[in-house]
Amino acid sequence: MKSPGARARGRPVRARARTVVVLSTSHRTRGGIGSVIDTYRACGLFERWGIVHIVTHEDGSLAHKLAIALRGFALFSAMLVSGRIGLVHVHSASNASFWRKSVFIGLARLAGKPVIFHLHGGGFIGFYRSAGPLRPLIDRVLNQCAEIVVLTAEWKAKIQEIARNSRISVVVNPVPPACLRIVPDRKPDCEVVLFVGRLEPAKGVLDLLAAVRRIEHRFPRLTLRLAGDGDREWVAREARNLELRSRVECLGWISGERKHRALAGATVFVLPSYVEGLPVALVEAMAAGLPVVATRVGGIPSVVKTEENGFVVEPGDIDALATALARVLRDAPLQRRMGARSRITIERDFCPEKVIAQIEALYRRYGMESRITEKDVSPNPERG
């Protein structure tokens, strides 16, 4: 006779308890996972399913991060002991995020609870390959999950190469509904290139600066706006070395209305990364009706189509990056046509209703039911 743990790892079973627990970074944390959690909440997923959201990480000092992790661990352990958890939905990235979540996954499996492991970010394969003797532990975590969720078909193929777990689903991140309501606010002579992401070499920031240097003499009003966390002093220094200081604006981290204004006022969105999954920032930019210039990494080529809604270039190819940016900047009809197709792409494939329906289908697959009553939900954990 199979053990409860074996049954939960294998074919979907009906959970005895009725509560879905979502484990993730706080929706207030800067980054893609926080944005996704915000969109789930805004679309009513947490309310309809009575989801208990346990935060395992939040921006702040080391002491604050440790306190959040310990509080999350205590809440999760208490719910496991009470027997109220029916399904665990883990949102994770690589490195510390993965190891932190692996503790919760191990506890859930010991209790016989099915786990959906939802992988975000594009660095997981690199993280796995660099793990050395810890690879078997990563394998164990992946293989004991009831389901692995990835963002693109490309990432499904990559995970299949390293994990024996055959239960892998593709679910894209939903676009925040507010992004689909952004109205362009671009002046007729607008030449604004917008980058949203962490300010670091892996995001292609140096390549972008070099590309702008090659074309700036052709576009007298060209401005490069860089939004995101990271080393702004390093960016300013590199811009100064390239004599681009007057062309570059570092906006810092932007969200909400500030981000919407930046998207509305941009001519083209650019993301010349070396590693990605399917960036939330790119999806938001396309929803706002922007043409995109991005690199052929992760799931980007499945969304950005050259000559249709943007241009895809090889990572590190500064000449191609510069040529693509110049092509968009000098052609207003092309900007409008590509921007319109960007928005159509997102409305068709990334609309919240479609994505949320896929998440709900996964919950039902593992025996969960929607519309849990208020009395069944603990008032202590953070809820949507």
C-alpha cells in the first residue's frame, strides 16, 4: 500500500484539508514575484480561494529578513500541525530564495501535503550547474513536488533536462490590469529609451550604454531612462566615461503610478539581458503599447517577434542592439504599429483572467475547492 507521501507525489489526490497556502516573498518586495502576487490579489484569486499567504521574505535589514523568515516558518508549522493545509503553492527563484523555500517544501512533504513549485526568474539553470555537491539536494526538492510550474515552454524543456519530475506545467505571469489601461503620452519628437530592471552587467546595462553611445549623434533628443535597483553610481560613472551623462537618467526603483508614467512617456522599451525567464517588466511594457528591443534569452523570443512587435538580438551584440534601437527611434509609424501589436499579444496570452483560470485549474487538480468561508481562515497569516 502506498504511503500518503507517495500518493501526493504521484497522481493528483483530493486534499483532506481545504486551505491553499501560498508561500512567497511579500507583495511589497521589489521584483517580479511581488508583482505577480499583487496581480493575483487584485484579480480576486486569494479572496475566492480563501488563500492564506505566508510571507517568507521581505526587503529590509538582515535582522528584518530573518524575523520575517522565522515568523513565516512558525505560521506554516502551526498550520501543518493543525492539519488545515490542503495544498502548498510555493513561488521561488534561485539561490537564497530556493534554499529558503526548500525548508518549507520538506516540511510539507513530511506532512504528506502536495506542493506546487512555481519557478520564477531566469537564473535557475546557472544556479543548478554551480551548485556542485548540492545538486542532489536540488534534485530531491524538485522531484518531490506534486507539480512544477514554469513561465515558458523553453524553461519547461530546460527543467526536464535536470529533473526527473514529469509533472511540469507552463503558466505565464499575468499582466497587471492597470498596465492595459495606460494611455501613451509621448510628444511628437519623443526619443525616450526605457529600461526597467536591476542595474547590473547581467541585465546588459553596459551593452545598452555602448549602443546608445553609437547612435546618440543621430538623435539629438535621445534620452535613456534606467529604472530599477542596483548600483546607480556605477551606471553614472560608466555613462560619464562614454560622455553620455547628459543622455542618461537613473530613476531608481519605480512602481505604481511612477512606473505607469514612465511607460506612457517612452518610445521604446529595451532589455538586453544575458539571462531571463520571462520578465514581468517586459510584459508590462508590451501591455502599455511599447515596441520592444530585447535579447534572445529565456522565454523572450516566444513573445517578442522581430519586425512584428519589436526586435530580438543576440545577447552581447552591441551593433545589433544599436541598429534595432535606431530603427525604432527613427520611424514613428513603425513605433505605432509595433506598439499596437505588443498590446494585442499581451491581451491575447497574458490577460489575468486566462492566467488565473490556469492557476485555479491546478488547485482543483489537487482536490481544492474555491469559496472557502471566512471562519476557515486564520486571522494571523497575511491574507489577500
